[in-house]
Amino acid sequence: MEQVRIQLEGISKSYYAKTAVTQALRKINLTFRMGEFVAITGESGSGKSTLLNIIGGMDTFDDGEMYVDGQPTFQYDEEDWEEYRRNKIGYVFQDYSLIGHYTVLDNMMSGLLIMGLSSDEAKNTARHYLKLVGLEGYELHKATELSSGQKQRLSIARALAKNTGIIVADEPTGNLDSETGDQIIALLKELSKDRLVIMVTHNYEQAEKYVTRKIRIHEGEVVVDVLVNNGEEAGGELQGESVQQQESSEQEKVIEQQTLSEQEGEASRKKVFWEQFKTAWYFASKNAVTQLGRATLFTIFLSIIAIASFVLLGQLLVYEDDISTKIYSNKAFYRQDDTRLVVKKADGSLLTDADFAKMKELAYVVDVDSCDYANDINYYVTEDEDYEYLYSWHWGSRDPVITLKFLSDKKFMKSVDCITEQDLAYGRLPEKRNEIVIYDTDDSLLNRSKKMYFKANNIWDSGEYYEANLKIVGILKEETEQIYFSKAMCQMLSMDIDSDLSRIVYAYDYRKMDYAQKPEMVLVIADDLKDNQVRVSKDIEVGVTGEILFRFWEYDENGEISEEYVEQTVVVQKKTTGHTRDFLEVSQELFDKYYQAENKQASVYIASYAKTDEVISALERLGYSAISTIRVSTTDYDEILVFDRLKVMGICFGGLLALIFAEVLILRSLMKIRVKDYFVLKFIGMKMQMIRKISYLEIGVYVLVAMGITVALMWALNFAGIPLVTEMMWYYELKGYIAFAAYNLFLSVLTVASFNRLLKGRLNA
């Protein structure tokens, strides 16, 4: 007597709805043996498909017991049933249950890879069984391109290749014409010679001459169970390997692998993990390659999410520092520039050219200007844009009174330290005090003069300005409004900060025994003056021309003006200047006698405020002390700006939360397209764990591609100079990219986990 493969004892199954209970099977007792070709018949709703699903491990039972090869299944958990479907059962379905976008060979290999065969073994085995069912030469055809009969042959070949010994077929001829149906049943008959084949059919007449046993189900009970055809065989021989031998061989392999796992421990687990990864990767990559449209849709959607998250996270990084909410005070540094650092030596000694060179080599340092104080001096060069003249007339006067009005304080001096010969399109760098470099498209401006005004609001008295005619000696390549001045000009105009106090004194009062006139003066150089010659503003009435005293006071150790001073007789020229009254024009010799340029501190300009801490730390490691001018000049908060910052950050956080809901809902809906494919994979033996891995791996790849596209796009926009992106990219240091990657990977994990829960419910339903 043939071996008993399946035995059912008292199997009952009911389905529960909210208002009713339907009993599908009642106390079923059946035994199935090797070599049988069993036909289960019955009207619709009789329970025949439910019985087949229980035998195939696709559905559970409420009461009774099912034995497989003599072993009870009452203790089976989900993993045991997965193992049963993978190694014991081969499926043939009415709808073929093929993965339409896979090729014939891919459909065959899927089941074999699930069983643990290597890719090469699966491919060779698949080709062998395709040849047996007459599909040789169709390997690279997609399943959707096959005829109905070919699809069913492929389904049978897939079940046959598993060498499970048991094949269950659910209405395998339901979608076939009569002739093709006869061929399929004849093929199943051949398979039953060394296997157990159980077939549900609504057309028993078509299968009658082939089957060896007929079972009829009515209202959930077995009403007919008879042997037919006396075991006579129909059709020819199907040449293949002995299923029992192969199944035994497979069982031996499993035992051998288990033994190996126990012996090799961790090494074996790593090997299993790697094999599982390769299998998951095979299916994930196959899904992407065979469904390019779907893969493109997923990638586009995830790229939109990634771009949105990149921008939102970038804005949070920008607003992480609250500097933008503070009020700037220009008392210390008149120039409001968040990229400016003021640098000194930690020991207070003077800075040298070697120091400037070291600073310039640091990452993110753009310019180093040794004339730090001059960087707070405004210059005005364009009439009606930077300044304008106001004209008024006094009663009875023919000549107008001209008043100078400054319109904008946005332009500040920088010295020639900030450019090199390579920055010039024409000309040369300044060599003399009254030479400058500008940008213009007209090279004929070379060697022409420009009249300019200067104000130093935190150095000179308010309202004072200096006028000069400067010669253009160089034209820059890159467009900019910045004009670059000689170091001598920068040092001259800012000398009053580091120098002692100078005055001219005149109109001696004998009653007080002191000079009546002692105005503080700002010394500037006039090239036409020699030795002790000076020139005063026309607003200063000296009284008589000739010799007056020039006094130079020193500061004591407490920073106070000392009582000691140096006194020198100077000669006031008759010609008056056009400057305001605080300026005293002197000769180069007199200026050099009392003033000496010393580099005590420098302005260092960085690429972005975002790199402030990084550059300051680098400077401190080199032995310098550095401060950010905007940080020391901003103390009080502006309530409106604080609210605006919090509003932006709130919008960004809300946007990131909204993206989570959008991705979970939309992407999960898109992933439902794959549910049918996962049904097929589960029924041919794939573990739910592997299905989850495929989902994670597939979406993970799309997310990585989307993140790559996003980063590449943002860098492209950054190089294109898009302001929003350029500012944001400075803040995207390592922590920013980690946050971006973590957020998008978290979203993908959350979405796939949600989909897998939905999928598990669908597959178990």
C-alpha cells in the first residue's frame, strides 16, 4: 500500500461575519496516499475550495487534526506553515497565479530560490522542467505573453520543479478550452504516478477518465469518496527524476544544513543572512527592472518627499542660531556683516604678513584684510545713488550754499589685501595712496580719477566727511560694487583709532594763560605740502596765517590723555580745503613723524556665517583670538523677528510631520499594486519574513536613489547661485546630511512597516 501523505480527522471550518456564522466544513475524515490523482467536486459554496486550502496550508481549521506524513499539525505556527507550503506542497491555480511582469524563467526560478537553491541551480532546474512541460524556448517571454494553456503549463512546471511530492490544483482547467484542458489534466495524471495530486474541479466529466479517486462535497460534508478507473493509467510516461528520491535528498540537505549550522555557529548564521539578502535582492531588483514605470513612479514620488524634507530640514538648520532675531548695534563695528571676524594675536603682539598668509589658507576663509579699522569706513562714489548735493540761497546772495547729503551707508572700504593680480582684467594693483581698483566694462576708465567721499561714523565725529580724488589703476574681472583701496589710504583714514590725540592750538588768551582754540583734528596727507606745512578747512578761522602750534598728546597706561604733549610749530597755508573742519591736511613728513601704521588686528571674511564657529576654532588653534562682529554687536532681541523665526521653524516642523502622513498614505496605496504578487510568492512557499525584507529592500533602494537625486539637484542649484539653496547648503554639514538620511529612511521604514501589516492581514485573510 502506498505511503499516506495527508490524513484529515474530524476537520471543521467556519467563517464568522458580524451577523452570521457559515460552516464551510463539517467533520471531514479523509486519507490521501502517494500515487493518487484525486478529483474533489461539488457545487459552488459546497466547501471544496476550503478543503483544498486547508490541505495546502493556505487556510486554518477550527476543529479536528491534519496529519502530514504521520505528523500532527496542531502545534504548527506561522513559520511551520510557511515551511510546509515551501517544502511539501506544489500549487496549480485556476488563474495560474503567475507574476505577469516576470519572464517565464523568472517565474520558475522564484519558487526554486524560495526553497534555498542558488541562482545557477535554480536556473538549470527551471530550464529542465520547462522542457518537460513543453515550454522550452519561451524562457525570456513575459508571463503575460503566453496563451492560457501555456500559462497553466508554466504553473504546473513551477509546482513540479519543487519536487514536493504533493500537488494541489484549484480548478486548473477553469479558464481553458476543452482541448487544452484535456492536455493539462493528462499532464497532471502523469505527475500523479509518483506524487499525490489533489484537484478541485467543477467539470468532473473532463477529468473522469484520468483520476483514480472521486470525492464529492455537499454543504461541507463528504458525500462521495470512491476509487475510479481501478488505478489504470492514461497518457504516456513523463520522464523525470523520482520525486521520493529527490524529496528525501532535499530533506537530507535540510538536515545537513541544520547540522552545519549547529557546528559552525556564528559563521553559518552569517552565511544564512547573506543568502537571504541575495534572495531578497534578487526579487527587489527584479521588481524594479521588470516594472520600470512603477519604479519610476515610486522614485519620483520619493524624490518629491526627499526634496521637500531637504528644504525643511535646511531651514531648521539655518534658523537653529537665533542671530537673525537680534538687533544690531553699530557702535563698535559700523559694518553689519555676518561673515566678518576680527582677529588678533592671543599675546597682543603685532600681526605680520606670515600671520595673514596662515589665516588665508584656512578652510572657508575668503578674504583677509590687514586694515581692519578701515572696513568700518563708508565711501560714497556715485552721485544720486550714494550722495546728492542740496542747493540753497541766502537772501541777497548770488552764490548758492551747497550742502552734501549722504543717501546710503552700504559701501565700506576694503584694502588691496583682498585681491590679487589674477583678479584683474586690466591694469595693476594700487601702489600709491590715491590709487584704486574697481569693476567696470569700460577699460577706458584706466588712469582716470573718481571723486569720492568718506565717513567713519564710529571713528570721526558725526557729520564729518573727507573728500579725495582717486586714480583708477586696475579693473576687476568679476562684477562687484566693491572698490579696493591702497593700504596707505585705509591706514591713513583709520589712523585716529590707534594713534594719540592731535590738535592745532591758536589764539592765546593771556588772562587764562592758555590757548582759546584747541580743536581735535584728524590728520590726512596732502601731497603738495612739505615739511611742517598744514592746511585747514575753510570753516576754521585761524585769524592770521603763519605759524601756529601743533600739539600731540599721548595716552597714559589707563587709556586717559596724559598731560604730557609734544609741541611743534606748523605753517598754515592760505589755501583752504573742501573737507569738514575736523580734518587737518599735513605733509607726508609731518604725518610719518607722529603716526606709524601698526597691524594690531585684521578682518577675516568667511564664506558663510554658518562656518563661524569652525573658522574661529581653527584660528584659536593657530594661536589667535577671534570674535564675530555680528555676535558681539547683537544683544537685544526684536520681538517681531523672534516671532518670525518661531513661525518659520513651526512651519518646517509641521511640514515634516505632514510629509510623514503623506508618504505613509500615498506610498502605501501605491505599494498595494504588489499585493497580488506577494500572494503568489506566499503560496509558492515564501516566508512572510522574506516578503517583508523584499519590501524594505525595494523601497530602500528607491529612497536611496531619491536622496541621491535630491542631493545632486541641491548642489546643482547651489552652483547656479539660487539664494535660498546657497544659504541652506552652508548649514548642511555632516549632521545635516545624517538628519536628512535618517528622516527619509525612517519614513520609508515606517511606510513599509505599515504596508507589511496591511499585507499580512490580506495574506492571512
